[in-house]
Amino acid sequence: MSGDSVLITGGTGFIASHLARKIVQSGQRVILFDLYPNRESINDIEDKVEVVSGDVADYQSLSETLKKYNVGSVIHTAATLSVAAADELIQAYKVNIEGTFNLLEACRMHGVRRVVFVSSLSVFGPNTPFPFHDKSYREPASFYGASKVAGEVLGTFYSHSHEMDFRCVRLAVVIGPGRRGRGATVSFSKFVEEVALGKPGLIMVPDYTVLPIIHIDDVTELLFALWKAEKVSERILMSGGVPIPIQDFVTEVKKHVPDADISYDVDPVAEEVAGTWTLLTTMLVHQKQETVYREIDSIGWKLKIDSVEKLAAKFVEEVKENKERYSSY
């Protein structure tokens, strides 16, 4: 890689902040690029990273940052999440689609060869034929999913036409402490964090919702391995998760927080998005595909937190051990 630092967009967000800790430990210089930097999310590593306030929708800001910090690789996590994207299409377009184009073009102009793009299984929809695989037809049921398709297509174009080392992974639903934002799947994280901190837990999706869940620690290991790999066998990879009904997750969380006060207040937009996820997840289980993508041999990654019991225990334990961090933002 040409430069000596790695830039992470959406840098103080949920996935990025966890990933930044892992990369800092490896000794790499890390630049966190974020429109609204949340320094509380990185308070334990703030002195070890550079934080830049900038907007991926602003090409000039990206370009100047790549040049100033001699960036050699980029991990692109910045995105407007599903519920916010459904409510604010123009803003979601600017961030998720225009922002991705800006980043790829700025990388081309400054000779940044390696770009890791965080995509989602939401690129698929109810009309996608089974079984799913990395080259399956993409027909997303949400604008968020459509924007991820656009990012994949743009990235593969830059790979073919400009020899950019573009790498992408479609993630299952990521949960863990510190998840924020207006996404339909945020409920699977937020209520656990709330009850572990002794607060009432609120769930904004119906109790029958079933999602393919992957813990942030597994995602961190995956993205780190994808970023570090000398080469990849495919430009677009897929990760699996653990299909979990939220009712079962609630039951398991209560084993660790017996006095948890948990209630439902369903948001209509979140319900619609979660309904599509539930349909796709149910189809995956019926096709016996739920464990297929829990390993990516080409980069040496394997899902470790692979059951509802492990997911609940790991989540509650981390929040209780870091109460100050997660209660401060």
C-alpha cells in the first residue's frame, strides 16, 4: 500500500470505533474521518488516532484528507442507516451513493490502491433466487440496500477500470455495545445495552422479528483480516450470522439481567424493514443455508460467537465491564 496510514470513514461510529482499536493495536497509523465525531466512543484510544471532521459527500474534504495524512488504504463504513435512509432519501443518496463515489474517485486521484467497503445482506430481497451466494441477483427491498448495491457496483467498476484493490463484504446484522442511529436492526443492540446499564429497554420492531445476527467482535476480526490480506479470491465476500428471533434473544438476555424491564414500541418504518429481514432470514433457514457463510477461508476468518447464548452473554458482560463508556453517549 502506497501511504503509511489507514483512513476509516464514519470513523467514530459503531463498527469503525471497534475496528479502530484493533488496527491501533497492530501499530498502524489510523485516521478517523467523521462528519460528527463522537469522541466518547473512542475515549480509550483518542490519543492514538487522528480525528478529522469531514463529510463523505464533500469530495474536496476527502481529497485533502487523503493527501494530508498520506493515506494508503481506506475502510469505508460511513452510511445513513435503513430507517433514516427511508425517511430522508436525498440525504441517504448523498452519503451512501455520492459519498462512496467521492471516496473511490479521490482514492483514484491520490493513488490509494486498497479500499474495503462494508456492504450488507440487505442487497438481497424477497425475489432473489435461492440459494444465496456472492453472485446472486440483487434486488433490495430498501433504499439502504439499494445504496449498498450501488457501492458494490461502483467499487467493482474501479477495480476493473482503474486497477483499484477494491474489497467488499456483505455483513449480517451487526450487534454490540455502542450501536446507535436510526436503523431497524439497532433494536437488537440498544435494548441489551439499556437493561445492562439498569435502564428500561425499548424494542422498536415486532416481537416476531427474526434476524441473522453477528457480533461486533466477529465483524472486527473479519474486516481486519480482509483489510490485511495480501490478496483476495473474490472482490465481494459474504458473512453469515446466527438466525435469532428477538423473543429468544430477550429471553436469553434476561438470564443475565433477571430484573430487566423490556417493552415494545413498534416504529412503522422499522417494522417494514425488519419484516423484509425476517422473510429473508426465514427463507435462509428453510433452505438450510444459515451456517454456509460462517467461514471465509480465503482470509482465514471464522465466526466464533455462534449462538444466541454466546451473543447475549458476551454483550451483557462487555457493557457491565465498561459502564462509563456506554452510559456517556
